[in-house]
Amino acid sequence: MPQPTTGTLLFVGCATLDSIALVQDYPAADSRTVATDFATAGGGPAATAAVAAARAGARTAFAGVLGTDEEGDRIIHGLEAEGVDTSAVVRDAAVKTGASVIVVSRATESRAIVTRPVPPVSFPAGSRFSQLLQSAAWVHADHLGWNAVANASARPGTVNISVDAGNPIPAFSPRGIALYVPTIERLRAEYGADLSPQALLQKALDDGASVVVATAGSDGAWVLERGGEPVHVPATPATVVSTLGAGDVYHGALLAAVAAGLPLVEAAAFAGRTASASCGGLDGRSAIPHQTIISVPASI
């Protein structure tokens, strides 16, 4: 693993404004359903990961594209309230900010999402994004932020890069990625459904990643770093109101812990505890704990 770092963690990609309703069962067509709770909150993989890292004590920045609309204003306000640097955010009057309406079913502990797509993530040459990219201790990209990071940083190894690969990233290769974080399902889609988790992680290392942390939801995560052995990190039991954003929280907490110097297995356990705690809130952010990263050996 790279040595502990004290600089900024730059998160690049998606930010949305989410409106969330908690119901017992999903509404039927032409029905009127009474919700037990409503919330409006910021969302998006990279933006929520930035908030999780900030609440773990990291210095964070977010870079993405927002419209000049009310939704964009509310997203910026929410990030800045968490101490996230938004100076690299591009406000584009020609686009609409990403937004979602989400219905969470208490009965099935699942959700249905209706979303307005996030604008393409790109930044002009010489922008604040370029400055932060060169000075950041780590750069974390989600599936929408990856191209901007890859295009601006074409020298693998010069920047510590973390990638959220839970969603497909066209033409992506983990070569040169310091912290590659897909789901087990994504690795199976890439390398074969018949392979064991250990073999899947090794395939990702063989393709050039330095460290792989593959998440498996309620089954926890598998971790492997070059020169090491694969380790399973169990999930932390959770009282679930909603799992919305839990994976994004995991990514931010994991990167904050890795940047702070925790051993990989302990960092994955810390991220799992943080993501589990976040499931106690209806939205993806309100239940993220404010915490100090400490070394607590994982139970494995």
C-alpha cells in the first residue's frame, strides 16, 4: 500500500439531488400511497464518498459538473456544509443538474430509482480541477468521473488513483490503479461467474491493479494487495432503514482509512462499519458517523 498521506482527497464524478420516500410497499399504478418518511439530500457516488471521507476527518474536494439551477445550488451548499472543497465544480447553464426520485420499500429493504441523468463530466484545460489533480494525495473516480481522470492523468503511478468500479466503465483497465474497488458481481462479469472470489481478485491484480477491494454487500468484502494473500472481511450487522448510498459511503470511508495509513484489512473493516451505520438513515448521508479513524483489528 502507498504510505500514509496528509493531502487532499479529490473525488471526481457524479453528484445528484435526491428526493426519497419511505413506504411499506411499492405503489401500484394510479394509487395513492402514504409514506412514513420523506427526505431530500445530496447523492451521487463520488459526492457521497467525499462526504463520508470528510466525516472521517479527511481533507476532501469534489469535482463534477452541475447546472446553474436550484438543484445545483443545493448540492454545492450541502457539500460545503460538510467541509468539502467545491472549487473544482463546473457550473454549466446549458445542462440540468442530476436529480432522482427514490422510493424505498420497508417490506423488501429495496429501492426504485427514477433519475435525471448527470451531465457528462469534463473539465477545461488549466481549470481548478487540473490544479487539484496534480496536488491531491489521492484521486477517486466513479464510473462517470473516470474518463476525466484518465485523460488528465495519463502517467500511471504519478498519482494515487482509487476507482469505484461498481458500475460498468467502458474500456476500463485497472492497470496503474492504486486502489481498485469493484463489486464481486462486476469482477464476475469481467472474468467469469465460475471463479472464486480469491481467483477474481487475483485476475484484477494480474491486470495491473496494486490493491483490490471487492465488495459483496451483506457478505462483506474481499481484499488483496500485491504480494499478499486474499482476506475476507465480514460485513458489520446493520439496522436497515435504507441501503441508499451505502456503497458510496464505503468507498469514501475506505479511501480515508487507507490514506490515514490503516492496514488494508483494517481499512476495509472501518469502511464496512461506516457503511453499515449509514443504512440507519433514509437518505445516503444523514447517518454517516462523524468519527476519528483508529486502528481496530478486523474480526476475520
